[in-house]
Amino acid sequence: MSGAFIPVDRLRGTIADSRLQSAIYTATGRLIEKRASVVSPEALPDYQDLREQAHRVKRHTLENLDHYLEQLEANVAAHGGRIVWCDNGKEVADFVLGLARQRGANLIVKSKSMTTEEIDLNERLEHHHLEAVETDLGEYILQLAHEHPYHIVAPALHKTRHEVAELFSDRLGVQHDVVIENQTLTARRVLREKFLAAGIGITGANFLVADSGAVVIVENEGNARLTSSAPPIHIAIAGIEKLIPRAQDLAVFLKLLGRSATGQPLTVYTSFLSGPRRPGELDGPDEFYVVLLDNGRSKLLADAAKRESLSCIRCGACLNHCPVYRKIGGHNYPGTYSGPIGAIITPQYRGVMAHPWLPFASSLCGACAEVCPVKIDIPRLLLDLRSEVVRERSGIERVAFRAFAWLAAHPRVYSFVTAMAARFAPRGENGWLRRLPFFARFAALEKWLSQRELPVPARQSFRQYWRSRS
Amino acid sequence: MTRGQVAVFVTCVVDQLFPRVGIAMIEVLERLGYSVDFRERQTCCGQPAFNSGYRDEARRLARHFIDVFRDAEYIVIPSGSCTSMVTHHFAELLPDEPAVRELASRTWEFSRFLLEVTRVEDVGARYEGAVTYHDSCHALRELKIHDGPRRLLANVRGLELREMDAAAECCGFGGTFSVKFPDVSGAMARTKIDSILRTKADTVVSADCSCLMQLQGAMRRVGVGVRTMHLAEVLASR
Amino acid sequence: MNREVMLQKVRTALGRKPGEAPGSPPPVYFSRTDRTVEQRIVAFTGALEALSGHVVRCYSREAARDTVNAMIAGKHAIASRSSFLHELQIAAEVPEAASYREACASAEFGITSADYALADTGTLVVLCGAEESRLVSLLPPKHIAVLTLSRLIDSLDDLLARVPRAADITSSMVLITGPSRTADIEQILVRGVHGPGEITVVLVDA
């Protein structure tokens, strides 16, 4: 596999940026500690049982997804709402644009949704001169900065208060203020006007509940509640994999989501929304739509061995615990989703050869699988993807592994060859090399040496020692 | 008194680069009364090939391993990652072979062998030093090895065990990952080294030589003089 | 048209036929705790105060009324249409439907009751309907909720056991656990981003 595909310079740049390294490591470190304190055996004795239950419910739901989609549709309709079936991002944008035009809505407020990032919804809407304002504070900051989220749960974790102060004074015309509380109040003030004037509110959905025709949204700020309650139209956009069968299953999923994401037993607000306002209700939208998005999910569904990738509830725990993510951050991953989950779904959506290096950007430490609330076996899926990549492409590496396999299956030749290699290997200092002799300038060895010293073969291997014993 | 025979799989890294670890492991086992057998036809468990996506090549080596250790009552391995390759991943390569599951039940990582089969926590070792323990990823997460090595180390006379804050974080080796993504791998090693330095230990111990190779190589590069030792070497010390 | 195409894609991916019945889902999983009322009060108070919410225990309706009225004296406060609040005689206006939004947007205090409170997490549960609505606990920067102890239950599991399908009765059930908050900038915690930055729960004996 050619190293030419690995974005070496970008990775090196991120690693060399000590401020960024510190921001990523500290932020993820905090989230690690917070999660640990609320899933410990003392805090949550049945944590492992909950994970197993969540895994099973998701597996069952995915295996019968068509049934639950139909059930969701029936129940949404029964409560006065409407399902909109969208195969891709363009269809979603067309629907929203069509509706906005019909209703004369020019201003849209949005709450945080990775799904809408995935389909570049804001760009599409802005292209047609609709103002679509992000209302989650982190997302709002990113929107002003024209950047993409750095992390599933903490999107602006790479931004400092000084950068925010610059941004606000530049884009909002307010006085330059580095006090974070004041910055938050500014955003609150600006966005409140938007909430109250908007013609459409667009949210994502953490869960779609089939037996209730309901959308469940968890958040801490209150912007999703405002987005779904203030404007006369609420559109919830969600991937088809967000389904769960019963409202009662939330007892398991809500217990796992907040704890895994931010160490909160429950987030500040959990909204359970089913349909437009009912007769007798004083507020709430007049119209309620649930947009069901495929965008390649049915393709992932078809691969039974990798289908569990769709169980993801977007908690971000795998990102926080991944030693590779903690070094390279969110912007070095191609696609919308970063971290371990991104490393398994992006290759499935785009085809493994789109970014053949991605499944290899892992030491297979298993920290992700250990913390995934729905027990996705991410390392196993990475290994599956790796074998798919090498099947597509043969090179020197395959030749090398094949030769080694032959050698290792022929012990006497193996003993001979390794003994020769040890005999002619450079001695180094105390058995360690700082640089390579001219005859050993292999790329792999050079790469090793770029970071650390290289051990030389022992003068007497263990098998030689054993021989000499008898 | 003999406890019986143990077949050792030293691993290709120990065989070629760190034979003293294999020698130490044998010393400990013999001292405990085992007669040790090193089957010379052993080579590699196939993990590097498997982790790099070369399943056919890995399968070939898995078959070779099964053949070499066909009737060994106990197979003891001084490596968490090689052990988990045999006990957890051979089944993925050869799903329809009953020999694989049966093999897994006879295969032991070294510290677990001492604690669960030999049932000793004190092997009579002595090592004067402040030691911090690094949990290798496969040992920790696939084999659930955590307390065991610490109990063994706690019984070594003269040894002071200090816990580092990032004990369970990956050292950055990851097989070919270390050469495919050297900058990331090196950065991960340096994070571990910082954590090791905070303990002010003079020795870092692990149950996996590949981790020690990564850490020792990285420490030498930045001029850190902390010693690395495999658990077997500490337990063989007198 | 899209509906059929999308559903068929899913069915093909799964090897399922139209109308094919699903297997049974894994049985619902609830954790159970069992506390006395006093234990629940302690748990609820501890959980909500840890989030910088306030909890006041009143042993009579008069005490509750006086507590709330003292908090809102001289301030612009609105109340929901809760009949319980009405019985308590809280001195806050109940906005007219026509000016409801403006009232919520300009009030300093929004006063509601709640259908349930969850002891485990310090959570209020509000179901919208004839009595409660969405914006009154959302727009004003301060939220006061008054409810009887009979509404205090142990946990989310209990709620879902009692209200298996809130969708049957309301378009909105919201769980409120403390004041609105964010740590989006440098992970520094700030309260009152969009929702209320202060929340006070008054628990009344009967």
C-alpha cells in the first residue's frame, strides 16, 4: 500500500502545533474523566448490561428497519405530521426550499445536526438565498468562521476566546470582548431574534421512535427546544438508522448517551416531540415534518458483517478515547465523521479506495470498542476494511508479507536467514541504531528511525541460545 | 518435583531482538518446577500479516502454529498481543476448524499462566528499583489483564510500584502503524514518556516486547534514561 | 414514489419482503430503584443543586405561594395555565393566547408546574397540553416550577413505565435537568445560553 496516499504533511503539521495538541488533549481528557465518573460500577452498576441491551435493540431494529420505518410513518401521520423520504442531500434541500418558497420563509434557524453537515444543507440553502442560522453556540461560531466541526460533541474545541472575540467583532459588529460569559450573552441576544423571526426551524434527531411517531432531541443549551417550538414549521432531519422500536427503549439509550458523551446522566433538555401542536396546546409548530435520509445508509445495511456501524448513537466517546484522534484531531479525517467511527463508516460510504490509508490510521488499541455504548466492534471492522484495501491493491507490501509467510512456514530456512541477517547487521550502540547503514535504507526502517532508535538483531537469537543449551 | 511440561512460544520479536526475555521466562518457569520445551519449528503467529489485511498469509502462519503446538498441554507466551492473536483471532481466520478453539484453551499469556495455572503470586524475585507498569493494549482489552502483573510485581522484594496516569493509553506501536504513521506513533510514544517521567520511576515494565521496543527506542531518541524491562525479566531477577 | 424506492432499498439490503413481520424485539429493560419520599427529596435536591439549580421544600400550599410570590415581587413574571398554580394563587399573570409569545419573550420569570420530577437526576417532566406549554419554561431567563411531592418519582425508568407513550397525549414532553448551559468555548461552563439560566423547584407537601 503506497504511502503516497497518506496526508503526511497535514498530520505532521497538526502534531507540531503545540497549542492545538494541548487543546485537543485537554478537552478530550476532560470528557474521558467525566464519562468515567458516571459509568463506574458505583455510579452505574448495570452499565455493561445496558450496553448489551442497547447493542441488541439496535441490531434488531436494523435487521427489521423497513418495518420500523413504516411504523414510524404511520404514527407520525396519526399525530398530524408528515414523513418526507429523501434518498440524498439534494432531495432534502429541494424539499426545504420548496416548502420555504411556498410558505414565504426566508429565515431558517437550525440546531446541531451532523446529518445536515453530511449533506451540506446550509450551503445548499444559502445558494438559494435563504438565511440558515446555526443556533448551537459552537456551531454558530463555526458558521461565522466558515469552518467544519472538529468533534461530534464539542464542535469548536479548537477555538480560543480570542479567536471568538475577533470573529464576533468582525462579523457581528460588536465590541471586542474576550470574556466568555459576555460572548455567550451576545450570541444569545443575536440568536433570540432569529428564533422569534424564523419561518422554519430545522433540527436533527437523536432517536426516532417507531411506536410513537416521535423525534427525540437531547441538548444542553435550549436552542433545539427553541428551534422546534418557536417557528411555525419544524423539520427534523435524520438518517434512517436513528430508529428505535419503543419509547420505553429510551430508558436504555438516554442513560447511555449523555453519560458516554459528556458525563451527564441526562442532558439539560430532552425533548420528545410528536407532531405539530395539538388542539388545546398554546404553542408549538403548526406543521411538523420528519425527513428520513438514506444517503448511502442502505448500502451499509446490506453488508451484514459491517451493519453494526449504523448502531452509532453519535456520543463521541470513541473520539475522546482514541489515542490517534487525540493527536490528529477532527479536521484530518476525510468526510463528515471523524475518529474511530469515521474511520469505519467513511470508507463504507465512499468505498475503501477513496481513502485507502484511513482504516490503517489506528494502532488497534481497542479503547474505542471498550467505551462504545452500543458495543460496535470497531477494531474488527477496521481489520475487515484493511483486508478489503489490500485485496484491491497489490504492491511491494504484499510481496514482503508473502515472502515472510513463506519463510516463517519453513522453519529451517527461517533460522538460516535470520541468523545471516543477525550476523551482518550493524552493531549499533548497546544494540540500538541511530541511523541506517547504506545497505539498509528501506523506507520502513527510515520511517521508524524518524521517531525513535532501532533495535538491532541480537547477536545470538533465542533459538540459537536454546540450541547451545542442549 | 516437577509440575509438568510447558511449551513456550517466544514470539519472533523476542527470538530475534530480545532473546533475554525468553531466557528470563524460562528461568522463572524452571525455578517453579516446570520442564520447558522450546519447539524449534516455531516462528511467527501471523499477527503482523493479519493486522495489515493479509488474511491468506496470516492463515498460513496460523496453520503452522497449530501444527507446531498440536499436542502441547500448555503453551506459554510472553506477549499479550501474540496470545490474543492465537486465542481471539485464529478463530476468525479458521472459523470452521475445531482445533482452533481447543488450541485457545491451552494457550496462556505468561502472567496469567503464573497466576491462574501455577497459582503463584510470589516467585521469589528481587529487583531494587522504582517501577511503573505499562498496560499493553491487547493484554488489557482483549485478555483483560490488569491486576495480575501488578500483583506479581508487588511481591518482588525491593521493588516500588508507581502507577502512571496514562498506564492504559496506547504506546503507539500498533505493528505497521508505527511505520505507516510515524509522526503519530512518535507523538503517542512521547505522551507515554511524559507520563512515565511524572512517576520518576527508573524502570518501565510491560508484558509485551513490542511496546517496550517502541518506548525504549523513543526514550533513547529524546535522551530519557529510564530502563525498560519485560515482566519476565523482573520476575527472573534475584 | 420515493417512499417505495427507499423502502425497497432497505428491504433488499436486509433480504426482507414487504409486510414481512419482524422478529420480537429484545424485551424492554428497566432498572428499578425503590426509595421513600424523603429519600427521593434528598436525591432530587442533591442532583439539582449539583447543577446549580435551587430546590425549596414547602410544607404547605401557603408557604409555597409566599415563597414564589416573594421571589417574583416587583418583577415581570408570567405563569402557565396550570390549575395547580391557579389554586396556589401565585401572583403572576397568565398571558392571553394572543400575546402569549410576546409575554414569554419579555418576562423575567416563567412559572410552571410539572407532571413529574425525577429524583435520580433532578429532572422536571413537563407534558404540553391544556395546562402547560413550551415557551413559558424556555424564553424567560428564570424558571420556577411548583409541584406536589406526589409527582416526585425515582427515575426515567419509572417515568417511561408510567407514560409508555407520551405521544398519545401530547405533541411535546420535555425533560428539564437544571439550567441551560454550554462549554463550547474553551470548555468553560456558562449558564443561561438560550434557555433559563436559573431554575428553582418548589416542592409542596400536598
